[in-house]
Amino acid sequence: MQTVGVIGLGNMGQPVAERIARHGIDTVVYDKREAPLAALREIGAHVASSPADLASRCELICVLVNSEEQLMDVMRGGQDAGLLTCANRGTTIVIHSTVSPAVCRELAHRGRESGLVVIDAPLSGLETAARDGTLSLMVGGPASALEACRLVFSAYASNIFHVGDVGAGQTVKIINNLMTLVNANTAREALSLAAKAGIAPCKMLEVSRVSTSDSWALRNFDALNDVGDHYPGGRQAFQDVAAKDLKLAISLGKAYGVSLSSPDTALKSYREFFTRLWVA
């Protein structure tokens, strides 16, 4: 069985790596922080000293970093220390991070020049879904590459969709996040209005969850309220990720000549995203 590497052990990367390791798959992990490395070491994962070290030991590498800048640093590195340079020919690199489709296509092109397969498979779901193995994956790339990864993906995802060529996974994820974030922002504003009008937010949620305004954001509103507390860097870092995703949606709309008013509106108040709202 192939050895799988996981780079980036944040709120999603750590449970993903744990699921892979607990499925009996030889797992190598890397992160700049010691705490998640220690946790993975305890369950039998091997700890790499650098992305280059991890690349030399793995046939499949999953990257779960927070930003495009971090992704490019891992992939290109400095002094020929990135995955594109150090991974062995035939290695598959999976971009689980949410970044622009164009970046994924560029990295896939550069990967081919080095005999590597680079696909994008952004994931959707809260940290609880990662721990339960019920994430959704939107995969962009050759169908053959997906099939080669399916066993590993199945360790942490119960919904795996092949949506097109490289970059298509990011397109689907960005549009999905657009709907989620706009719904969450609308819910926040609506619950604030309910409170001002003398309606308890928890009662408003109870009614809405079985009425026409129901949505994933409403059904998971309590979890969304809590997620910032567990996110590396805290609530502000999580709010920054929300803003990043909205900006990606705006850029995607411009690329296809589609005017999107909802992400612009939500972006203006993104600092209030997922601020704790009373529900009692």
C-alpha cells in the first residue's frame, strides 16, 4: 500500500491525517507546530522534518494549508525544497486547500513537467465531519488520478465528486462557499433583527429550520458559532478565511463576466462573521 503524506495539521488537516493513520495506511505528516505532530506520532504516524523530507517518502501527498501563499511556499519552496522539486516522479499531489482554480492549473502544469500528478480536491464540512469521516470532496483532475486516491479519500470523506479537469474542484468549492457564507451572513443579520423585535433567536432558529428559510447554515448555526474558538489563530483567523473565500468568489465572477452582489455585500461585514450570537 502507498505511503501518504499530509502537510498542514490545522483544524481540518489534523483529523484528516488521524483518519488516514487509523485506517492502517502508512502516514507521514508535517507541520510547523509541534503539538499536532506529537498527537499524530502517538497514533503511529511518522513525522517529517520538512516538506522535502515528506516528499521523498510518499507516493501520495495531501496539502491542507490555509492560504494560497502557504500553498505556493510548500509547492515551490526555497532553494529547491518544494514538493514540485523534491517529490519522486509518479507522485500524486492533492490540493485540499481552497485557492483559485488558476493556481491549481498552473501547479498541475508545472507538476507534469516533473513527472508529477497534481489534482485539486477541496473539502467541505466542519471539523466534526473531518473527525467522523463524512467530508465532501470536489475533485478536479483526471478520473484515473481520482481512482488512484479513492481508497485514501474514503478514510475521511463520504461524498466524493469528480467535477471536471484540474481547477474545477476549486470552482465548485468557491461557489459552494459563496452560498454558505452568504446564508450565514443573512442568518446572523436576521437573528439580530429578531432579537431587536423581541423574538428570542433560539425560537427564530426553531421556526426557520422547519420553514422556507431553512438552510445548512441555519441547521449548523450553533456549530458555526463555535468553530472560531477552535480554529488555529482564533476567531479573527477564521474570519479572514471567510473573507478570502468571498474574494475568491468575486474574482471567479469577474473571470466569467458574472456580476455577483451577494459576496460584495457579505464582505463588507465579514469581521462580524461568526461572532458569537446568543441563541437563548
